[in-house]
Amino acid sequence: MPTLTADRIVSAAIEVLDEEGLDGLNMRELGRRLDCASTAVYWHIKTKDELVRLAADALWTEVGLPGLDAGDWRTAAAAMATDLHAMLGRHPWLVQAFGSHLLYGPGKARHDDHLLAVYEQAGFAGADADRAAAVVFTYVLGNALGPAAQVSLTRRLGRNGQDPVQQLAGAMDQQAEIAGRFPHLRERLDQAGGYFDAPDTSFEFGLRAVLDGLRLRRDGR
């Protein structure tokens, strides 16, 4: 049996979190996956909060760090934002963890440091680089919130013994009935996806708009 290490525990925790969410993470399940007593985990990682922090920090290595080129800062900024969006989609529990845990560590610091460098290379000085990075980060996080909430809701309904598909379908029927009372929403109910789903290109559209605005702000326009 492989030696139990903090890295093995963190890797197993990420698997549990991806499958079961924050509420599904417990030391007993970790011990089962690692083929050890749950108490053995505590020799390496003292609390569940600490385990979530370490698991979250490990995920930041999935976001690439593109080369710095002042003449093509938008490509680097868009690449980091797109990678972050994809990472949050693979690990929806991380979106929830932002609001319930203290998240920090070398993985996140590595990402944040490079992100600031991208905007400094673009010509944003001092606090403006911080603001630019924060605007894009907040945009990405907001776009990841909907899918993450859907995963969490579906999981919760299933744990309560309800049929998630049936429950969601019923809620959408009621939502459609309410939306039909409002003219702009009523018009969209008959379109593909309609009121319930944003177009597939919404993230890219919004990211371009945000970066366009930052460029104009940098240029003083």
C-alpha cells in the first residue's frame, strides 16, 4: 500500500469534492478511498477547513501562465480568464468555497502574481492593475456561479430523495408561466434556449466587452 502523504490526501479530497461537493467531504470517506483509518488523515492535515484550503490551492496550477508581451496583453488576459473559467467548471465546489472558506496558498499566489504582471505589462499602473485584474476575475467568477449552483442544487435534491430532473422541470414550468407575464421575457420563451439559457457565446462576448472597456480606460477614453 502506498505511503500516506499530504499530497495523496489532497488528491483524494479533490476527487471527493468534485463528485460530492463540500457537504460530501468527510474524513471517513477519505479513509475509505485511501484504504486507511480516518484518524490517520489527521496526522497530516488537522481540520476539514485546512483540507479544503489545500485542495482549492492545488487547483490553481490548472490555469496556464502565458508569456508576457506588452503588445499582446489581451491574448494573455483572455487566456488566463478562459483557463480560470474552465477550471471552475471542472471543480464547481470551488465557487461555493470562495464564500465559506479562507482560501490562500502558493498556487493562488502564483496565479495572482502573473495576472498582475499581465495588466502591468498592458500599461495599467499601481492600483489600476489591481482593479483591472479584479474586474476580470469577478466577471469570470460570476459566470461560473450559475453552473456551480446548478450542480449543487441537483446534488441536494438527489440527497433529499427527490428526482432532480422532475423537480427542475417543474420549477422551469412555473418559471415559464411567470415569465410569460412580462413582454421581453415572453418573447424569448419561444426561442431556442429562451429565457432559461444564455447563448453559448455569452462568456466570450462579455470577456471581449470587459477587455475593450479596460483598454479604453487605459487609453484615457
